[in-house]
Amino acid sequence: MSYLWEQLRGAIPLIAHGDPYVMGLLWVSVRVALISTAAALIIGLPIGLALGVGRFRGRRTLQILANASLALPPVVVGIGVLLLLLPQGALGSLQIEFSLSAVYIVQAALALPYVVALTPAAIQGLPPGLLAQARALGAGRVQLALLALREARIGVLAGVIAAMGATISEVGAVIIVGGNFQGHDETLASALLEQFNYTAHEPYASAIALVLLALILILAGALTVIQQRTGGIQLRFRTA
């Protein structure tokens, strides 16, 4: 217990005084989470809406694949993205492997399944007959999608928050594609691993852990409130 207290005594001043290294990690982590989640939302929301309100062949199969992607190991996603970004890969001409840009891409790829899978789940939780009635009144596909989004917005927001939590807590995929270079593409989670395993700077490791825990608790609190408003949709943060 005394050891834990000693670590807190070293960590709290770093946070309270706004240590540049810790605050830099916080800024990078929040920025990566926001941008990657926004990209996942832009790409995934139309797909999720199509799965939620569409009627087309193969829809059920796509839903199964979307749900299965939630359980895909992040390290596998990281390796897949890295293979695309290497010079001989399909996106090798971009020359962004082992950079912050690569971290944005892999985090967006990790956040995407949450948006794609949980959007139709939220739509399916709407009152029975709502969309059928809209169809009977002559609503087109775009009108149906907008109606579903408006009525299921709380559930969709829950998926977005879960996606953001996954990006903040991710380690393995970030290190694989970014390289975890200090001052460039380190996030809170990847820096925490670095501090514990290699540098042995225990006060910094404890400070980073506290900041990361605070972020996750904030997101978890917001998610809990949303779950209560939507009848308890079951969501999980995915970690490496």
C-alpha cells in the first residue's frame, strides 16, 4: 500500500502542474480519438443506416460480418493496415507508415465496426411498426434513413462513445503502425506501456495511467447514462 501511495505522490504533481510530456500525450490521444471516430462516423453511418432500414439481398450476411468485426483482435487490424501502408502495399505511395497519420487510419478502422454494427442495432430497438408506417405513407429511402437516425440518435451516440473509448484505450495496433516514437505518435495507452516496460519512469507511468483512467471513466459515465436512456444497450470497450 505504501508503494502505491508513493507512486501517487509522484504522479499527482505531474498532472497538477500540467507536465508538458503528459499533457502532450493527452492532447495527441484526444485528437486521435476525435478525428478517427469522426472518420468512422462519416464512413460507417451511411452503411449502418442502410443495414438498419434497407431491404436488399445479403443484408443479414453483412450484419453478421459487422457484428463479427467487433471481436476482431486489434493487433490483426494493425497488421492489416501496416501491410497496406508499407512501400509494397496498396497504399505505399502515401509513405505514411510509422507516423501519426498511420495511427489515424488504424484507429478509424478500429472505430468503424462500432458505428456500422451498433447503428442498425439501435434502429432495430425502435417501436415496432414505426418504419413500416413511414413506408406505407410513401417515405423514400433517404426519408426512412433520416427518420431512423432521428429516432435512434441516442443509441447511435452510444455507439460513437464506445468507438471513442476503443480508440483511446488501444495499444497494440497503434504501436504496430505508428512505431510509438516519443513526441510524434505516442498516445496515452502506448506511452504507458513504454514507461512500464522500458524506461522505468514510474511517476510518469502512474501519471499517464491516472489520466487515461480519468478519460475512460468520463466516457464510461456518459455511456452509462445513454444506456439507461435506451433501455440498456450492451456495449464494451475493446482493448488490445
